[in-house]
Amino acid sequence: MYVARPSKYSPEFRSDAIALWRASAGRRTFKDVAADLNVNPETLRTWVRDADGRPASAAASQGTEGALARLRVENARLAKAEKEWQLEREILRRGAAYFAREMK
């Protein structure tokens, strides 16, 4: 007997990921969006395909929820980028301090 393991992604995360991909309106690929979210591109593709199978009423109710989901995903992406920039800045600061000592 096969028992599926629980998903490590919450339903809210999935809906946010789908909303982000749809918000790209074809300008970005599944691979690009999935890379931002640290998920497998095929996983994202499956989520979108499954979501497209929903009744029309479910898709219609996603207007405000979809916008909120897109903003949450974008906020997470920007927070991640900021952490990377802070790390880069700290490394450069340490490097500059090291070279300043060496030049004396």
C-alpha cells in the first residue's frame, strides 16, 4: 500500500506561487518563477495545471486574493534579495578593512 507523504508546501504558498506565475503574463517561464521560489519548475507547472482544472467560480474569486498572493511572493523575493545584498556588503566591508591594514 502506497501512502503519499504530506506536501512541504502550504496551500497558501501554492496559491501565491500560481498567482506570481500568472502575474508574469507570459514574460517569465516556469523555470524563472520556480527559481525565485526555490521550487522545482515541474512542481509549479503541476500546481498551475491543477489550478486550471478548478471551476470558473473559484478562479473568479481570486481577484483580490490573487493580488494579495502576488504581493506576498514579491515581498518574500525582495526580502531574500536584501539579505543577499547585506551579506555581500559585509564581505566587501571586511575585505576593504583587510586591505587597509595590509597597506599600512
